[in-house]
Amino acid sequence: MLEGKSILVTGGTGSFGKHFIGYLLEKYPQIKKIIVFSRDEHKQYEMKHEFKNHTSLEFVLGDIRDYDRLFFCLQNIDYVIHAAALKHIHIAEANPVECIKTNILGSDNVIRASQERGVEKVIAISTDKASSPSSIYGASKLCADKLFIHANNSKTQFTVVRYANVFGSVGSVVPFFLQKAKDKKIPITHPEMTRFSITADEASKLVEYAILNAVGGEILVPKLPVFKILDLAEAVCSNCQIDYIGIRAGEKIHEEIISQTDALYTTETSNLYIIGNEKTQDLYLKHYKGEKVSENFSYSSDKSNWILTVDDLKKLL
């Protein structure tokens, strides 16, 4: 359990980081310390006020691009949750070098500083965009995934959690549609577009599971529902005009979260897929009590039978 443990969350004031920290504080009131590590001074100010009754929280300004700052803050830390990233696809496409500096080089800083400080476990938050990437954001997250898995030859354990769009998170399609609905017009890039979806609570529980159960070197992928972009628009505003604007640079019509290449070494359980490699799959089959997926398996949003209806989406909204 996590009582008495010290945790640092990079990107701790972001949508996931903030929700996950709140989840931990509620479930583990005896947690020793949580360092909220981020570079956004205003968000830290707001979050500190919101969580003012929690003395275990420590707010630290810092950027994962700054190795020395990371190294200083990781002293006596048991677990690192790495959630910091530049994640807006169109912004990353316009600023590729900045995306690389944060998502790849920043992740490498997290790895090296964690190893030097003797952190017990690092859980890195990834994305479905990292599978067969079509954008600089997805490619940068795939590189980061590879770095974390490669680093798992040290005393520090590294595990990647790869999931999809957090429903309603900042910068996601839900708040965008809600804002556009005020003008009774919703822009749609492509009528056939589908997306995987996960709630903030589900994402938090998955990361908690990884802290408590992962053995290192794996990529954990939850089994997720899918929504059609037109169904989401209907759920947000049934009488809004739909404007088709075309796919933006780096976007996909459908998301793939496990490729056929990954499937060669993927283990399946009732609610998870565990991606390994030729050296680790037997370990994961035994540890997670799973089975190998078929050789032609891939996990993409257009092939799912678990589709959220308009009513399901309205409940989530």
C-alpha cells in the first residue's frame, strides 16, 4: 500500500495529475508526501488553495527539461508518476523541437534523475497516439515509451501506462465541443472519426494498479470503450449545426493503441493488455495470469464492439 510513501508527480497541476493526487489523498490519508512538480505558477497557486487542508502536499516549481531541478526534488522519493508532456497535436506540429525537448529529452531527465536518486518505481503516462504515430506528438511519446522500457535494466523499475483521451480533460474534444455549442455550431474534422475514452477516475485507478502490481518493463493498456465523434456532438448539442472542417495535421480518423507488431508480445487479461518483448512475455504471462493475444491482433477504435451510445455520453457529460 502507499501509506508512508513519498511520491513525486511531474505535470502535477495538469488534468490527470491534479485528479490523481486528489484520488491518492482521499484513499491514502496516511501518505507521507506528494510533491506537485510543474512549471505553471498560476495553476500551482490555484491547486494549493483548493487542497489547503492537506499538509502532505508540497508544491515545487520546475521543468522536466531541467535535470538539476529534478535531481534535487527526487531526494527520498519512493515513486515517480511522470505525467508532464506537451500534448496538443496541432501545437506540437507547429513547434516540433519544443515537443522533442519536453516529451523526449525531459523524459530522459526523469529517467536518469530517478536512477541516480534510487527511486523504487517510475510510472510513465503514455497515449494511444504513441502506437503507429502519425504526429510529432505521437512520435515523441513513442520515443519516450522506448526510453522508459529500455531503462528497466537498473534497480529502479520503469513501467508505462498507455491509455486514451481522458473524457473532459483540459484541451480534449469535450470542453471544445461544449464551448462551440454556445454558438450552435460544432466543427467536425471527419464524420467517421472514432476515439477511445477513459474517465479520470479510471485512469487514476490504472496508475495506482501499476504502482502496486507492475514488475517493470511492461506497457499496460486498459480495455476501453469507444465513441463516435458524431455521437459526442449529438450528446453535447442535438440541435447544433455540424461544420466539417477536415482532418488537421497529425490526426487520425481512428486511433490504434496496440499495433500488430506490439501484439507479437502482448498478454491479455480480463481488463488489461500487457505489452512486453521476446525476453519478458513469459514473465508477464505468469505474473498477470494472462494469455497471449492472436498473431493478427491489433487494438484500434474502428474495430471495437464496445461503443458508447449517445445516452452513455450524456451521462458522462
